[in-house]
Amino acid sequence: MSVSAPSPSVSVAPASSPPAATPTAAGALAPALVWLLATGAGLGAATLYFSQPLLGLMATSLGSTPTVVGAVPTLTQLGYALGILLLAPLGDRWDRRLLIGAKAVGLALALAWCALAPDVHALWAAALVAGVLATLAQDIVPAAATLAPDAQRGRVVGQVMTGLLLGILLSRVFSGLLGQWAGWRAVYGVGAVLVLAIGGVCARGLPRMAPVTSLGYGALLASLGSLWRTHGELRRAVWTQGLLSIAFSAFWSTLAIVLQQRFGLGSAVAGAFGLAGVVGALGAPWAGRWSDRYGPLRVVRWGAAIVAASFALLAGGELLPAAWQLALMVAVTVAFDLGVQVALVGHQTLVYRLEPAARSRLNALLLTGMFIGMALGSALGSQALAHGGWLGVAGLCAVASAGAWGLRRRG
């Protein structure tokens, strides 16, 4: 693994900018700036998961079926993968602060479109566009890596990833509770307002970040292929995180339907499962510190092992009484969320070291693979549930995560 080179230069905003927008005199990032980065990443990523606890409500409201409405999270995640691949590399070419502000406006409009969608086909289209523009979260994470000093990069990335992951997990709580109280359209309407607000704060509060390449857009995209061919460690990271994402998404995209059909529980309970995952998200800062101390590859191995063990336990839980199965689902949610997030922080710390001048593009490749895995997990999870029940979903998750652990066990 190559040694980290010095961070590219960062052009800081004039003195009239808010104090929180500048690094501290000692070189470390101001806590307020880290908090802003974490909040922006969390809210941007949260919009990807609004639909998961709401699928039953959507199906009833739009006169559709759970299988048809189940395409909404799949399309959102496919849009995110597409947006990462086509838009995230622009962070190496343009000021990331401007990109974040522009995407926030576009994402707010897409969420408003979701809220007003008259039928399921319009909702499909809106969900795809929202996924593309939710990639503002993946402009924020490389920004944090660029602004952080070398010795603290893992810790800062871990802190920002904590915000992102808490946003993902708490989004289900937010959407489940608000959806049950005010309807699923209110979730998207409130989300549009929040995204617009955080976009404005980021546009004002973040420092300017100078481009690190003068490549045109076509050359920038073409360079993705060169990066993929050059860095074997990047390829292994993409495959491993993609497999973990299949397991992650298969569980979350089927959970609301399983809770409704098997236990008679509504969207609020499905969303509340996100609280169990919060415990796992709090492990992200520790993963960053461990990456700085022990090396990111070891951290990735730990994370993948936790996920594989968690889903193997879930598959065996089918032999338990119903009440114990529900308790086991909560415990497994805590454990596998922790494992997935630990592995992701380790992978991001690892790939950011490979070529500092291409961090946005490296992140784009890693996250494209991850969200292709998310989309595939949603699709496979629905099929596994239809043909094999909850045991089929648990088995799919166990096989995918065991494959990820096997890849990293060898290197």
C-alpha cells in the first residue's frame, strides 16, 4: 500500500467568512467545521432511505403492490451509483463547496417531486433523480479528507462518516414516525426543506477548496478506468464493500414488509429499528482511530467478520419462538450495522491514501460499487423474501457477507 502523500493545497475563504469555516491554528480542523461536514453528509445520505419504512404506506396510497413499490429504493440506489460515477469526480475539478450547494438545490427539488408524485411511475422517476443528486454526501467526505492533516485523516473521516451513517439510520426513524403520523408525502416535503437549509449553510460555512486537476470532464471520467486498472487495492475494496452492501440492503429493504406481515407491526416500528443501528454508527470514529493506529486493512477485516457472524446468527434464529426472533433481529441490527460501517471507514481511509490528487475519483469508484451492491441487494432481497421468506433473506445476507470476509481474509 502506498504511503500517504501530502494533502493538496486548500484555498481558504477570506477572513470575512465564519470562524467555523477555517482550520485551527495548529492545523487540526475546527470542531464546528467537522460538525458541519458531518451534518451535511448525514442529511444528504438520509434522503436515500426515506422510502424503506414507507413502502406499505406507499403501496396503499398509490393503489399498487409492495413488489411494484419496492422498486423505489432500488431506483434511488441505482441513481446514487450513477450520480457517484458521473458527478462525484467533479470534486477534483471544481470547488467542492459550489458543488455541494448546487446539488443541495437540485436534491430539494427532486424530493419535492417525490412528495407530489401522482402515481408510482412518477415516483420511480423522482426517486431516480433524487438518488443522483443525493451524491452531495460524497462531495463532503472527500472534502473532509482533503482538509484534514495527514496524521488525523482517519479520525476526521471517521467523525464525518459517523454523521453520514447516523443520517442513514435515523432517516428510517424519522420517515417511519412522520409517515405514520402525517403520511409518506410529508416525509419527502420536510426532507426537501431540510436539504435546502443545510445546503445554504454549507455554501456559506465551508472553505473554498482549490481544484487538484485541470482535466476536462471527458478526460476526468476516462481517468476512472486508469485508476481502476492501476490500483488492485481499490478493486478489492470495491468488491468487498459491494458484497457487504448487498447484505445490508437486502435486510433493510425487506424489514418493513416482514415486520408488517409476520408481526403485524407498522412503519413506526420499522423506522425505530434505525435506533438499534445508531449504536453501530457510533463505532465509526473508533474505526477511523483504529485505521490510523493499526492500518485500515485490519479494520476492514474486523468489520467484515462482524457482519458475516451477525447474519449467520440471524439465519439460525428461525428456530426460535416469534418473540425471540424479534429480539434477535434487533441485536443483529446493532452488530451488522457496526461491522458494515467499520469496514467502510477502513476502506475509505485506505483508498484515500492511494492517490491524494484523485480522492474524489477514488471515492466515486468505491461508492459506485457500494451502491450497485445496495441496489442489487434491494432487488435480490425482494426475490428472496418472495420465494424463501425471511429465512431466504437471512441466507442471502449471510452468503454475501461471508464472501466479503473471504476476500479480505486473503488480502
